[in-house]
Amino acid sequence: MKFLNLILVLTGLIALNTSAQTKVDTPEEKLEKDRKAIKSLAGFYEVNFNYGEVTAPDPNYKFSKPYESHGNEWAEIIVDEPKRIVIQHLLAINDTTVIKHWRQDWTYEDTDIMLYTQDNAWKKGNLTPADVKGKWTQKVYQVDDSPRYQGYGTWSHVGGHDAWSSETDSPLPRRESTVRKDYNVLNRGSRITITKDGWMFEQDNKKIVRAASGDKLLAVEKGYEEFTKIDPKTFANAQKWWAGQKSYWADVRGVWADIIGSQNTFKVQTMANGKLLYETLFSLGDQSIKEKWTAAQNKEKIKTALQPYLVK
């Protein structure tokens, strides 16, 4: 009898364990796990960038030199809403130099998406509620807050491992935009995985030559950006700089949002009147801080400054 009771107890424990492993989260629980994973992307990091071409359909193709770099990057949550999280990245070059870097906006079940076509042009895509059910869109923006690319996918939390992936077209990466003219679209296959020390941003990218006749694959590259948490003290100057600049850049984001929201297609040129777009907006930010402009003044001057860069 004791043996039978032991068997029944063990059977019950196995059943409970199996039930726990197969438990399905409610939509609310799943959403909260997603939000926690996205918010864990914020922090103070040392970042290692590694990219290399691995294959090409043309046997005579000359592979580019592998790219390696590193830097100190602070990722700060600047908007935290139930279904929208915005993370601003800043580079700390040294004790005196700060560069406002890229930005990632995460939106839940978002049917609005801007799809990259080519030559720094975008068009609105048509997504249905079914397309984006349970999914998060990652909208990535340039250092000047102009759009870069947008992809959407589902966060998974299997076995306690948090990961998200998507595939979408984008402009050439910054590391190649000024040195490569042999392709004009980068098809990004992105995977984000949360690690115990930070997170990993892996990429399987196709370098595409896009023309009216269709797309042609030039080469395939693999890459990863490894974000490893470090001492926040490294970013004391960056935090001080951002505290003075963040109101101005909120106004920049607002102006861009109005421009993007009011058009089905738009195109941006990075150079106008001898100045790069980011140089114009960064200079304007310094002037805004120095002269203590109001939000209304910021927006008026930002709109005026952007006009030469918007291709009609």
C-alpha cells in the first residue's frame, strides 16, 4: 500500500510539473512578458560590432573586408506606455564627447508601417489586425530621427529565453553608405536575444540591387552587435548632455511624426545646402539650448530646417 501511495504521489507531481510547463499565458501575461523583455534592452553597455560577408551568387565577387568596431552606448527609455516603448541610444566617445545615436520605437499590434523602397524613400504599408496580432513592431530611426527601417514579429519566451525576430528592407548600413555604390537595399533578417549580461542583436542580411526589372542578390552577410552591461559611471557626461537636449529632440520627433503621418510616400536626401541633415539638426539643438527656445520656436525652426531635405 505504501508503494502504491508513493506511485500516486509521484504521478501527481509529474502531472503538476507537466501542467506548469505547458501552461499557456493569458494575453495580458504574454504582453507583460513582452514589455519586460523590451525594457531590458535599456541600460549602459559596451557594444561590439562584427559584420562579414559570407557568400555571393557570383563566383567572381570580391568580398568586402570584415567590419569590426566597438563603443560605449547608453540606451534610455524615453517613452513607457502600455503598448509603446521608445528607447533612445547615445554614444559616449570619451569624457567630453556625446553622440545622439539611433532610436528604437516598439509598438504593439501596430497596423501602421513605413516600408523602405530604395534611394532613401519610403511608402506606407497595409497591415491588417490579423497580420500584427500579438506582434511588436520595431521602428528604427537615424541619428537625425529620420526613419531607417521597420520590422514586426512575435516575442517568444520559451524556457525563460526572450527573443524576437523580423525581416525587412532598409537603406545601406551607415558603415557602408558612403563607400558602397554597388547595391542599394539591405534586406535585414534581425534577431534580438536577451542574455544574462545584456542582449545580442544578430543579423542575416542580403545585399540587394533593386531596379525596375526586379531584385538581384549581390551578397549575404552575417553580423552581430553584442551589448554587455558596464558601469553607469562611464556615461555621466552623456546623461548630463541628454538632460539639456532631450526636450529639443522630443520636438524633433514630433515634427518628423507629423511629416511621416501626413504622407503615403516620402523621400529624404541627407545633404542640402552643403550640410548633412544630422549636422543641421544637431547645430539647431545647440542653438536652441543656448538661446532657450520654447517648444513652439523649436518646432517652427525644425520644420523650416527640414524642408530642403524633403524631396518633393
